[in-house]
Amino acid sequence: MMVSPFCLGAMMFGRYGNADHDAGVAIIHRALDAGINFIDTADVYSSGESEQIVGKALAGARRDEVVLATKCHFPLTGPGSEAPPNQSGSSRRWIMRACDDSLRRLGTDWIDLYQLHRFDPNVDIDDTLGALSDLVHQGKIRAFGSSTFPAERIVEAQWVAERRGREKFSCEQPPYSIFVRWIETDLLPTCARYDMGAIVWSPLNGGWLAGRYRKGEPVDPQSRAARMGARFNLESPASQRKFELVQELEGIAHDSDMSLTHLALAFCLEQPAVTSAIIGPRTMEQLEQQLGAEDERLSVEVLDAIDKLVPAGTNVDPREVGWRPPELSRSFRRRRR
């Protein structure tokens, strides 16, 4: 499947972002008219509402134009709620049910790319690959991939698929931006080694690289920093460093005759292992600000200047790794008592 340099991310469609369904449909149609042929959503986005909006936008002839991707893993119970047993994760039981539910919400007979939203340490990867392979053979999905998996788990999945005769992961969806570059150390080389696509999320680092946050200025109540405060501590040392870096990057963008937003998006597309970068606008204005960045090319001098500010393979905020092994987050997994 051939996809556009940008993938339209639908996380902001629905009550946890933009609750106006007509606005979401209009944004999707504008993206398609601009040449984007790739849309990524997930069952957990606004507890299925995002998929419903995408389904409305693609009803009729437009479905055949699009490479449609969605994901499963997280419970749909909403933030702060505990998932009922067997209604999350990567078990055969949940994958089969979640896929059918997504097909219904999307109003389609097939999903082009079905992805595991996170790695599930509680399920044998062979069981997971078996369920996903069966969905391929049933015609419900065309291919499947992972999202925010560590490199070693991708390698394990490739080996298991080869030895057990399963279908293989076609791609990985990791976080990547000028501020989050850790995947350059092993994940992107692993994707290249196994001929997997890399569909990177949060290329604007939650709005930081769109210049949405300024030191000493009030936060827009509609911004992610206001709506997702647990992930944004603007007083932390890492955030203070980001304030400084944004100013320096704006200077680089100005000298290159482009916006900071276009500089950040073009940076991701310059990485050889990256297949497509997910843009996630909440409004039409945000989409318009991002369109056209796929035509920008960064010179060697500009890329070197970015490397000096944020060295290759590093994160400005060490916490922004996307997925943490349970051995680090749960003490009982790393102690005898």
C-alpha cells in the first residue's frame, strides 16, 4: 500500500478534542482534497466517536481513495475508569471483538491497517499474531502493525512470525519529533532492517513545535497542555529547555523562509526510515498551517543546526518515550519482595 507523506491523525475528532462532527468531516475532506490518502484513528479516541466521524467522512465513493488505519488495545471505558476483564489488551478474544466493533463504527467492510496500540506483556506474541493473521485471512484487515513497541519486541514478533508461519507486522508507529529522537538509536534501524514502514506520531510534540507555548504567557484553554495537564508540566526543567529551544528553532525556520511548524514536519520526513508523519489537527486552521510542509526540504546546514540543539538519538524530556516496561513502573516486577 502506497501512502502520502502525511497521515491525517483523527485523535482530535470527538468529545476529547473537537466534538463537532461536521467540522471533523470537513477537515477530513479538505485533507483528502489536498492529496493526503492515509487516515489513522483508534477505537479509544473519544471512546469510538473518532471512528464514527471518520466513517461519516468516508461514506460512499471516498472509501476507496483512502488507506484507513485504526488500532486496538486500550479499554473504551474513558479516562480514569478501570477496564472490565477481557476488554483490553492483545488477547485473541479482545482483538477479534475490537476489530468487529471498529468495522461497525467506521461503516466499512475492511480495515487497511490494523494496529496494536501498545505492547501487551501479559499475552504471548504468538497468540496475538495468530489472531491478527486470521483477520487478514478473513478479509477484515489487509495488514497489521504495532504502535509504540520497543525494538526488541518488534524483533521477537518478526522471528515468531517466521517460525510459526504467521503474517508479519508491516509497520510501527512510534513518537518522533525534533524533541523526541530516541527512536533513532534502535527502533528506526530495526524497522529498516525488517522492511517495515514507520508512521511517526506527534511530530509537533503536542503543540510545542507549532509555537503554542510561550514562557510567561497564559496557556490556550483549548490546547493540549490545558486539556491534558498530566502530560504537560510547563514548570519542569525539560519544559524550560523547550521554551529556549523553540526560540532558537524559530530563528532557524525564519532563516530558511518557512514556519516553525513546517520546519518540524519537514524534519521528520528527512529521516530515511520514516514512511509518513501523522498530523493531528483539531481545527481547519491547524490543518491549513500544516499542509504544504511535505514539499519543504531541509538543507544539510539546517539539519546540522538542529542536531546541535537536540543531538541525534536523544530526548529533551526523558519521560517522553511512549511506553515504559512494566518492570520500571511496577516495583513488584523488579524486586524479590
